[in-house]
Amino acid sequence: MNGESKDSAPTPSFVSKNQLVFDKIPIVDWAVSESDPAIFYEQLRSAFEDVGFGMFINVPGFDDEFQQKIFAHADQLYSKPQAWKDAISTAKSNALRGYFRGDDIAGDNKAHSEGYRFGTELPVPVAQGDEEIPFYRKLQEGPNQWPAEADMPGFRLAIETLFERYISLNLKLNKHICTLLDIPEAVLDEYYTDFVDFTSVIWHYLPLTPEMQATAKNGFVKGMHEHRDPSTLYNCLIQSRPGLQVQNHAGEWIDVPLVKGGVVCNIGLQLMKLTGGKFVATTHRVNTLKIDKDRYTIPYAFSTRLEKPVLPLPKFVGGDAAKYHVPPNPKIVRLLSIENPLVRGGYARLTLFPAASKKLYPKEWAEAKEMGIL
Ligand SMILES: O=C(O)CCC(=O)C(=O)O
Ligand SMILES: [Fe+2]
């Protein structure tokens, strides 16, 4: 049994006393946000408080036709020869921008996926005098590696259009979250940088083969390891096929369905902390056993200010709102116990992209292994 499956087996201590044991992902209908706010906010509350995930429908700009065009670009990208993809490898970018494989790493961290990572277009950080640039800044700041336009006509424009639409969704969702929590919008704004700092990946999950099937443990073949999103308030994602699973508060894995034109949004650990546990960051994974054809997903999240410690807001101090939610994965508990938000954020990023970070940050990767967070 490998470490991952040991961690994913439900243990008797992982039973929530006060949290709804959900068996499906709530629908949040953006179309009723204006016509019937009471219904909308109840849907949003249930998604973020009871489950930690919502399937958002009727989000402007995310219709199925648009999403299919984006997935066609992803399909074209991943159909390119391996050497072409390796030419834009994350191995050339300290900020882990570009292409990487999740399956060229041995052991527990091997995942049946490849990815292409983006962030805010920024220069590589330059050291002043004899100052050392810390690893968490190197991981955060740098330029993207776009493919040549002639190789992938229209790709950059389409992906940047998607990012613009995600920005608009995030800005509106921030407002709705503040309304739901009954806090001024400025409170949330303080956790963001002055410019839009974001992280996004185009994931390609490889379809199940008999060889992969033979490695199944506890009904799981690793597309992505189980985790909670560490360094974001929340995350939004479009998907071309099912495969994502969310762990309910009794330890069972619930499939996230494919809803055409839907956007999956889930709470990250930062927002859980900020709300004293009122909003719940829920463990999730991608199970290749559920994937019979190539699956593409594109998550997108605003990054929070690296240096700003995230503590429960005054109205959530005391944990009255906090539900009893025992994190099931000891690796996540160890990650969360790192005090310094900068270092914790850096390690969090390493754990999300182990295949890419092992090569670029061997020292920090070995440390993370040693600390038991990888
Ligand atoms: O691709 C998916 O379905 C999940 C991705 C995810 O959980 C992540 O990027 O944090
Ligand atoms: Fe995630």
C-alpha cells in the first residue's frame, strides 16, 4: 500500500459531528442572483458551508459553446509531439510556468496527468545587492511560456479571454461572499494584491489503461492526489468530463458530475481560516478510474497576498461558526502547522505540483518530504 492510499482510507476519527454529510454537490444558479437573491444566497450558503463545493450554472461568459472551444484548444495542445511540449517545459521556469508531466515521477507522487501552468505575467524577480530571493517569491513571479502563434493559432487569445472571464466571475463572487458573510467588501480586498495575481493550469488527465487499472487501491487510481486547495480563498474550474471526487464529512467520496456550461467553485484553506471554519475547505482528488477518455480541466484562482497572515476575522473568532471537521490527511495537517505564511504558501505550491517542483526545487522538495507534507 502506498502512502497516498493509506491517507485516503477513512479512519474512525474522521467523522464530522456537526457537518451535513452531503451526497451531492449543490447547484448554484447565477441566473437567480438578481431575480431571487434569497434563493441564490441559500444555494451559495449550502455550497460553501455544508459542502465546500458548488456547481455554478448560468455564469455569464461560461456557456457550453465557449467551454468547448477552450477544450478544443487544450486537445490540440496536448496532441503535439512530446518534444514540442518539452520545449515549453516548467524546467525552464522557476515560477513553474509552462508544461510538465505528472507521470514521470516515481512513487507516491506519480499522477496520470500532464499540465500547462500559467500565472500573472511578471518579470523574474531580481536580487538587490547580495539579497537572496526566497524560494516562495521565485515560485510566484515570472513570465508565462506561450506557444508560438503559428503553432497554436488563436490559443493565446482564447486562454486570455477565459482568464478575463474568470476575473469577472471572481470579482462578482467576492461581492456575493461578502454579502453572505455580512462583511464589508474592503475586508476581503485586503487579502488580495493591488493587481490581479492568479494561478491557473490546463490539466490533461490521461484515460485509464489496463496497466493503470491494475494499480488501483481502495477504488482509486491517481489523476490528482487528495488535497485541499492551500493558498487561495477559493478556486473555480471548468471541466470537459467527470473524474473529480469530493470527500464528504463521513469520509465517502462523492463524484462531481459533468454539467454542461457549469463552473465548479470550491473553498480553499485561506477562506476556511478567515471564516473560522464557517466555510469549509473540503478534500478532493481526481480518480482516473472514472476517466475513460482524455479529460481537460482549467482551474483558476486569485492568489492572496503572500505576506499577509490569514487569521479568523473578528466576527468569526471563537469558532462559534466552526464546524467540527477533522482534516483526514495528516500531510495537510503538517502543512498547515507551518507558521510563516510565506513559507507555508511556498510549500503548498510545491505539494500541488510535485512532478515539476522536484526538479526545480530539489532542496525544498527534500525538506517537504522530510517534514512529511509531500
Ligand atoms: O482537475 C480537477 O478536477 C481538480 C483540480 C484541482 O483540484 C486543483 O487544481 O487544485
Ligand atoms: Fe484542488
